[in-house]
Amino acid sequence: SAQRQDVTVQRDDGKQRLTNALLKAAGQVGEKVSREQDRRAAMEGYNMAATEEGRKATEEMSKSWKVKIFGPDAKLRWTQERIVMDQTNALKTKLDLDREDFGHKMTPDEWRKHTDTVLAGAVDKFEDEDIKDQITMRYGQNLTAVTRDHEKAHAAFVQYEEREAFMNSVSTTAKMAQDDIESDDPQRIKDAEQRIREAYTQPEGMADDAYRSAMVSVVSNELAQGRGEMYEFAEREGLLEHLDFEQQEQLETQKNIFDVKHDEQFMIDMKSLEYIASTGGDIDQTVALA
């Protein structure tokens, strides 16, 4: 009797282990099938959201009682994901273009208002609150980078405007002061130099690098325009001492070109050299004159 009972227990135990193994295997297969179905549904939803019709269908799906009770399935989740991703990328692209086109001229407050308006226009197109929330969230994640890029672009624009204003001011002052500087009237010369000194003053808020770069450009331009007094004045006032080596070398080269162009004897010698060389004259004489 004890032996028969042991056999029965062993048989029952074996059946239970087999049942447990089959249930476990069935569960694994079921999970695999479920995951595969979710992947297919996700891909279908992702592709569906690529078209305007698909996006409209998504809006309708999100209104169904099933979704409101049980939440979105894999297909709807990935349809929403594709819409949110596309809209977020489109927003980033638009803001980048806006910044390059006109946004760099805006103050930080003006730019913030513009970005808020762009976001409102993007989310207002949708009725699905989940999509609106996700777009807003993703947009907020990108906004830090967008704001940083705008700050850099705006700062560069401000520096450019200040540089242009500074250069125009110096050029205008130089033209007006030219006759006074070349006159024999001490008072006119003194007044002209004071105006030039004020024009050369570094504008408040202008970065040192931008100021030095502008000084090189404006003095080079004055030399090219035949107004060497502007270079001499800047050098005399010590305004060129803060330039780096390459900037000083650039101005010295421009000054040498200016001196050559305005050296009458040098120009006479050059004309003589050209004549001798072109008429096949004495080589030794040509070399000596050169």
C-alpha cells in the first residue's frame, strides 16, 4: 500500500512538472507573439503618421472610448510618437531658419516671445492632448539649445553693428577733418584732432577683440583713401600699441604702400626704371637704379 502510494505521488508530481513546463513554454511563446504583434503595430502606426490622412486618423483613434478607458495601444503610441518627433524637428528647423533670417536682430525677450508664438501655432493644430503635451515637452528640451544659439547669434550681430557704426564714424570724421589737418591754422588742426580722438574712442560695450579688429580695418581704409594723417594720429596717440603682432604687421604693410604711392621721387625712379627696362637699356644701369 505504501509502495502504491509512492508511485501515485511520483506520477502526480511528474504530471505537475509537465504541466508547469507547458504553461511556461506557452507563456514564453505568448510573450514572443505579443512582442511581435506590438512591433508590427508600432511600425504600422509609425508609417501611418507619415501622411496627412494618417495623422487625421490618429486624431480619430485617440477619441475612441477604448483608448479613453484602456489607454493607447502600441499602434497609437507609435503614431503619436512619429507625429511628435516630426513636429519637434520641424519646430527646431523653423527656429534655426528664423534665427538666421531675422531672429539674431531680436533681443532675448523678443526672441522668447517669438518662440512661444511658434510653439502655440504648432500645438494648436492638434486636438489630441497627449500629442500637445509631448510636443511641448520635447520643445522644452530643445529650447535650451535654441536659446543658447540665439544668444551667440545676437551677440555677434550687436558686435557687428557696433563695429560698422564705429568704422563709419571714423571715416566720416576723417573726411571732414582732412582740410583742417592740412591747413596752417593751429586752432583748426587742434579741433580736428579732438574730433578724431573722440571718433577713435572705443565704444562702451564693444569687445576688445572687435575694437582692435575695427581699428585695423578703419586705419587700413584711411591709408587706402590717401589719408595718412589718420594712421600717424592713431600711432601718436598710442592707439595701435594694443594690436597683436599680425595686426601691427598688416598696418605697417599698408603704411609702406601708402608711403610709396606718395613718394614723388620714388615714383620718378620707378618710371625711369620701367623706361630703361622696356627700351633694352644697360642691364647694370637698370640693376643699380632698381
